[in-house]
Amino acid sequence: MNFLAFDTSTERLSLAVGRGEAVWQQEGAGGAQSSATLIPALLALLAQAGLTLQQLDAIVFGSGPGSFTGLRTACSVAQGLAFGAGLPVLPVSTLLAVAEEARHQHGCTRVVAALDARMNEVYSAPCEWQGGQWQVPADFALGAPESVAVPPGWTLAGSAAAAYPGRLAGAPGLALLPTATALLRLAPALWQAGRAVPAEQALPLYIRDKVAQTTAEREADKAARQPQV
């Protein structure tokens, strides 16, 4: 199968094209720069692989959790390219991509993936490799670094330990970020499981959805405490 994959959820931009067993990849600066450089870089990488958008089976992107700006960028680019080429989109969790990197690079099969969420918090999920595929929880966690549990025999992987030294059990663990090549390795199984969606249904995974809601609640509480005149 042919896939175009990219992740902009962290400070690193990661791109890859899979044409059958052959892979082309590229990395660069992420963050705000990625919104301007992502599409030209993707098209250039496709050209290196000798593929057009129409020859792809799907567009794969790191759907989150991660930087809000980065996730919005990735999702909007995936949707735009997919709409134009009539392709489905395959959103893939960045925490799952971290676990896959730990398995691919270090042979880990029980991974607590933990990424820096900023605001003194981390995103985390326990991922276990069984029967040739990853078993992951339905919901991922967002909490203080100290809340991340690493059971005996499991490996901590991600960016959280480096961001909060000494505050995660099992630190330092493996310093890994989600990569587009990890997304490519995950894509076939997710495709077979029916996880691809039409472009308009592709959404970023915002674990911190409650931030705006909490702010609104605080403002409401503040207003309620003000004296009535």
C-alpha cells in the first residue's frame, strides 16, 4: 500500500512516504514554522518517491495529543490534500506512535507512552504489544507528572521525563517523539481495522478539551461571587 504520513504535534516536523516496502522520510523544525513548510515538503517527498497524491491509499497524520497549533495544522493539511485527491484519512494517536518507536528501536512490548503537555502536565497511555498489534486504552490520561504509573516490567517512553526531571516514576526512560515512520508502520493494521475515515471526519485529538470549559466555569464563579448592585 502507498501512504503519506506526517506528524506536527511536537517541536519536530516528521514526514514519510511509504511506497510498498520502500520508505522516504524527512525531518525538520516544527512549531509555527511547520504551517508554512509542510505542504511543499510533503509534495517534494512524494516526488522523490515517484508518487502522486492520487496514487496513495490514504493520508496518515498524528492526530494527538500534542500542540494545539500543530494538531490543527496536521489535520487541516490532511483534510485539504485528501479532499483534493479523493482519499481517506487515517488519524493515528501520537502516544501510540511513541510506543511503536520504542518497540521498533528497542524491542519494547510494554510501554507507558508519556508526552509533555506543558502547563505542568503530561499526556500518557499504557500500550501493550500482543499478537502482532498494539493494545491501547480507549481513553488517554492527562495529569501531573507524578500521576504517571509505570508498572514493573514496563518501559517509560516519550518526552515527559526530560521535561519534568525526577518527577516521573521510572525516569529517565526512553527519550522518543512520535515519527512519521512510526505512523507508516502502524497504518496497515489500522487500515485493516477500518480506522480510515472520510476527510471531513478526520479530527485532532484534543485531550485538554476541558481547558476552555474550566476557564468559563471560573469566570462564572467569579461573576457569581461579585456583589449585586
